[in-house]
Amino acid sequence: MVMSVDKPFGMPDLPDDWHWDYFEKLCKRVSVGHVGETSSYFTTKEQGIPFIRSQNVRPGKLVLDDIKYVTHGFHDKSKKSQLLAGDILIVRVGQNRGDCCVLPKNTGEINCANIVFGRLKNLKYSNYIGYFFNSVLGRAALMAVSSGSAQGVLNTKAIAKVVVPVPPEDIADEVGCKLTSFDNKIELNNQINQTLEQIAQAIFKSWFVDFEPVKAKIQAKQNDQDPERAAMCAISGKTEEELDQLPTEQLQQLTTTAALFPDELEESALGEIPKRWCISEVGDIANIIDCLHAKKPERTEKNTGNIFLQLNNISADSLLSLDEVFYISDEDYKKWVSRIEVSEGDCVITNVGRVGAVAQIPRNVKAALGRNMTAICCKPDMNHYYFLITLLTSRYLKREIEIRTDVGTILNALNVRNIPKLRFINAGSEILQSFEKYVSSLQRRRQLNIEESRSLSQIRDSLLPELISGVLVENLHKEAV
């Protein structure tokens, strides 16, 4: 007979073959990573062991972008903080306390600091337990045992005594696999979108940064060759012989596009640019709206649909990351959007810290603009996607941002009053329309991937409550039959 503990207050009734139990009962041990000074043991990647800290643990994933490495000597000495695949990692202190992930396979030797980890007796429960602690129910259970008034702390003994819903082994394993498949698909979509973005940015760079079609025309004129054919080769990346093999419609599009590019460069305030192109200021083509400078609203655990954007939602690859959405109440949302509500096509730029990081609001998304960010809302006659890539890629605009950024002792800052004055190269509406044709299919695929990932994320987050209530369990048994 399976021993169990009483159902925690506010938790649902479990299916017949489930039971509630302490987290520690599922574990060989619940421990905490190294606590104390570690920076003196840091070393290079080539000479060290990966060292997981609280910032590396995010809900459902291990983020290794800024991982540190410690010496082999420290690792060998600190055996109690050595991790194994399948360990449940929970951040114990800091802004992201309670964030949880499962240490994936094939990580090799690894150590950690300031993280509580549970080493399960049965690894078939690993993914299931990880998803439980990242669910609304699991996070509420962790926050209920958080202590400390100034800065909340989740201590090891408290986490060990958190009561979790325990299904049969086969159900836990199957649920973990199903939920993992959602995250794998989301990650694949993100990787595909990065590739699509790189392709679009390569086209942009060729046309609007390196001016390759223009330079190809200039070189052809000097060699008494056909400038239009030279530009067509630069645009398509094909040889003249390969051009002749193209379908008539594609060849005609290339001919039309090549004709739009001038065959001369001229001096401008930003250096040499194609003739008849001009220098514009951001304020000429967009409305600049700062955030509401007020106390940050309280987070609402319930998914109200009222998204409050924060700096961590602006990822390094121009995607608006909605994996860790901060939802706020209807009352707070109305207050914040009285200043600005960003929606499809608007760009958001960060003003402090990682100054100049940019993301574009995808289709069917509206959000309140959080602090330390500015919205750049393009006017109707400006191509939104072109402007986004300009913000991301243009060396001229990046230089402008650097010049107008105030360097501080703690954080750098870009004053919102300087954003309208940022200058960029404006190629004109005809070439921008042609650029839109070339990248439109990439944009559509990227947008579909974003929407699919959002849908998968919502389904993933709703499955665990259904599972615990018994609805999903019944469906799983039907599928098994």
C-alpha cells in the first residue's frame, strides 16, 4: 500500500491511483549547491567544469549563455554540489527564486552554487516533477514555503517538505515525455526562426549596408559590362549562366529589382551611400513613446491575458520571448496602457543595461510597455520589418546609438529624447517594397512558427492541471488502448 500525506489546502482531488507525498520521499537526497565565495575558482571553458548559478536556471530550461567554469580542484573538492542528469534544480534565492528545470542528459561533469537540487530515486519522474514545479500549482507550493522579509529564500528543508502529486510511474513517464515534446517543438521553431532571420538579415546587409547591387553596377560600368546583369547576380547570388536558367517570372522580378538600384555612390552625413538615397531620423518615420514611469504592478499568477513586457522579454535574436510572461490585473493593465499599448509591428528598444536590444511585436499580441523600454511605432508608409532589421543590423544606426548612449558607473542608458534623433539610411519606398517581396515568405513562416509556439506553450501549461484533475489521465489510458 502506498503511504501518502493529506491533500494540501486548495489543491484538487487526485485520480484514484495517485497520491500526495513529500518531495523528499521521491528523492535519494535533497541538497543545496555550494554556498559561499566562488569567483576565485573561476577559470576558462577549456580548463574548467561548468558551474550552474541561479541565473542559469529558468522555468523549464537550463540557460548556458553566461555560464561560468570552475577549476577541477574545486569540483573534485565540492562533491556535495556535483550534479547528475535528471536532477531537479530549484533556485533558492533572488529575483527568480522558485524557477525550476531538470538537468538534461549528456551534460557531463557539472557543479552548482546556491541552487537546491533533488536527486530522484526514479528518473522516470524527473520531467513530470520538473513540469509540476513550473506549473501554477507547483510554483504556489514553493512560494508558500518561502521565508525571509527583505529577500525571499527557499531553504533546502522547506523544499524537501513540499507536497507533490504522485502518479503511477508509467503515467509520470508518459506525461513527462508528452510535455517535453511540446518544448522540443517550441525550441525547433525558435531555431528555424533564427535561421529565417539570418537569411533576411543577409539580404538586408547585402542591399542596404554593403550596397552590393550598387557596387556591382559600378564595377560593371568600369569594365564595360552590363550593369543590370551584374546587379541581378549580386541580388540573386547566381552567375550569369545560372540567371539564364531561371523561370521567366523570377528573371523578370530580378530585372525589375536590379533597375531600382543606382549605379553611383555619393557622400552623406553617414559616409558614402547610393545616389538619391537619403538620411532620415527615426522621428521622421515613427512615433516614439516612453513607458509609464510608475511603480511596477503586481504579478498576477492567473493568466489574464494582460501581458506586461519586461527587459528579459527582449531576446538577443530580435524575437519577443514570451516564455516567461508577466501577467497583470485588468486594473493595472488599463493604467499602464493609458500611456502606451504596443501591438503588431511595433518595435521595442531597451534603454538601460543592454542598450539598443530590439524586438518586434508579433501578430495577435498586445502588451503594456514595462519600464526601461521605449516603443517605436512606425507610421503607415514605413515598412515595419525593414525598420526592425535596420535597428538590428545597420552599422550606421548602431553607431548612432553608441554615440547617444550615456555611459554610467552602474548601467549605460539611452535617453528616450535621443531616440527620435537617431539617423539611418532611407532607400526609398520602391526598393523597400521590393525588399518586402523578397522577405515576405520568410516573415510569414516566422510568424506561423511564433504563433504555433505560443499555442503549444498555452496547451503545455494547461495540461498539468487537467492531468491532476484526472481528465488527461483518462485520455492517456484511452490512447494506450
